[in-house]
Amino acid sequence: MTKPNTKILGVTGMPGSGKSEFAHFAEELGYHTVVMGDVVRARVVEEGFEPTPEMSTRYMLQLREEMGETAVAHLTCDAIDILVSEGKNLLVIDGIRSQAEVTYFKEHLDEAFFIVAIHVDPDLRFKRLQTRGRKDAPVTEDDFNQRDESELKLGLGETIAFSNYIIPNNKSLDDFREKSLSLLNELEG
Amino acid sequence: MTKPNTKILGVTGMPGSGKSEFAHFAEELGYHTVVMGDVVRARVVEEGFEPTPEMSTRYMLQLREEMGETAVAHLTCDAIDILVSEGKNLLVIDGIRSQAEVTYFKEHLDEAFFIVAIHVDPDLRFKRLQTRGRKDAPVTEDDFNQRDESELKLGLGETIAFSNYIIPNNKSLDDFREKSLSLLNELEG
């Protein structure tokens, strides 16, 4: 399915661990990012709906009901096929949550596919999410814990445990950038 | 419960990730290791039984049935109390598997307690376990997968995801030692 020199990195980690920062660092080296949530949102728009977070979640749950738990991985692979056919052979997939998805991607993408997990101390993650100021940023500790739990229920703990690489992100953004670029360069070699 | 300057590191990770190597590195800096399995084995001997792996597992399961899922953490805390009362204030606990155990240790050990997870790529873990030559080393891929699954069922994935620190151990033993000592020195500071 994929050509030589193709590298597709699935990035995973708990909420607020720094997945999108990692994707930005990869973009510095020519990677293109595919956000699984964006793939769903694009589909919501195609179907003529307003791509609100609620609508996207509803659509995603419906898809999973119809196509199984790898529904979003399936759509994402379609998006990846188009990118690869356009010559984009360095990709980051942001949003992988379960081993079922990992297995789906592995079968579809063969040896070009690796999982990179990002890890942050939970207290630090909470603080960073509080200051990130995104719409979906949890404000209370209850929200934070609930979001963590729902991600773990999908199998995120296993996905982190079974990842091919892990990058610690307890220190500064510069330190995280350095570690990320070092791993990305290693993967090139 | 614990005194200032006390540092107790719970080390966790999938089978073959390098938990006991981490404990050895910590011992270089004056840490004392408490292996949770040894605590169980010691209790098996005290009760007059042969401490075979089968007997220890049976005893452990019986303990969990009687005292709940934190039974081994409970026994381990008793052992820790003795060590701390003897002036041993730098400890590594090897063998933590579930968040219930983490919570038990946190309540008992207060702010002196941190979780350090070790991470290795699954294929590499399998290769290392094959060559490690310990009695309980899995020989086949089926054994390896089964052991991984049973650890994850106990909640190891969550424990890794919620750890305070993570050390990547995909490279050489020297690299792992350097990363471990660097973290241990940081914790001292």
C-alpha cells in the first residue's frame, strides 16, 4: 500500500500531553499532519451539517456504530491514501486512541507506520490544559479526570504501553522540541 | 508517615522494560530496593511453604481475595515502614501494577512517593525477554502476548499513562543508565 521512504507516525498520549506540538515539530521537517478529528469534521461538513464539537462527536459515534470501532481509522486511511498519492510521504496522524485503531493502521500502512507516545506528569498536564485556553480545555479537576477516564476506557493506556517510541514532556517546550526532533531524525536515518 | 528527605520511587512498566535495571542504577545512588514479589515470597516462607512461583502466585491471589486488590501494596508498606525506621530513606518499589496500588502507596507515603515508568518498544521487549534467560522469561510470542495482556488487565496501561516520570529504554543499557541517573539526580535536587 505504501511506498519506500514513506513514514507515517501515529502520535498518541493523554489529553494535554503535547501531541499537536509534536506534530508541529514534525512539520518543521516536512511532515504533513492528519488530525483524525478533522477527518470526521470534514465528513460532517460534506454531509451538510454544522461541524460543532457536539455534531462531530455524534457523527463519530454513529460511524462507530455502523462501521465498528475502527470507523475513524478507516476514514483517516482514505485521507492518507490521497495524500500519499499526491507524493506526501511523511505523515503524522494525530488522534489515535485504541489498539484496534493501531492494528487497523498497521494492516493498512505496513512497515511505514510507527506509534509515538508523548508522556507528561498528570499534575503538569492538568496545569498546562488549564492555561492552554482551548475551547475543550477542562477547567475543573473533575472535568480533567473525567476526560482522562473516557480516553483510558477507549484503550489509550494500552496504546501508550504498546507504543514504539515515547517522548517525555515534563520539561520546557524547548526540551520537548529537541527530544522530538532527535527522534524524528533517528527515524529518518 | 514519612520523614523529610525520604524518597520512594515506585517503578513500573511492561514485562522486560527494565524495571530491575532501573532499581540497580538507583542502588548506585544509595537507594534500597523493595521487590513486591519478594515481599510475597517472604510471607510464603514465613507461613512454612516452599516459595515456588506457583505457590507465591497462589498465596498472592488468596491475599487479594481476603484483603482486596491492594493486599500486596499493604504488605509492601509494612516492609517499607521497617526500612524507613532503620533510616533507609531512599527506596525503590519494584512491581506496582495498578492504580489502586498507586493510590494506596500515595495515601501511605504522602509526598515522598513518585511513579517512574520505563518504556520499551514491544518488539524489542520481546527480543530482550527471549535473551534474558530468567526462569519466567516467555519463550514464545504467545506467552509474551499473554503476559502483556494479563498485566494490562490489572491496570498497568493506566499506571504507565498516569506515571510522574517516564524513561525511554529503546537504546543501549548505557543510554538507559544515563537517563535513569539523570532523573534520579533531578529528584534529589
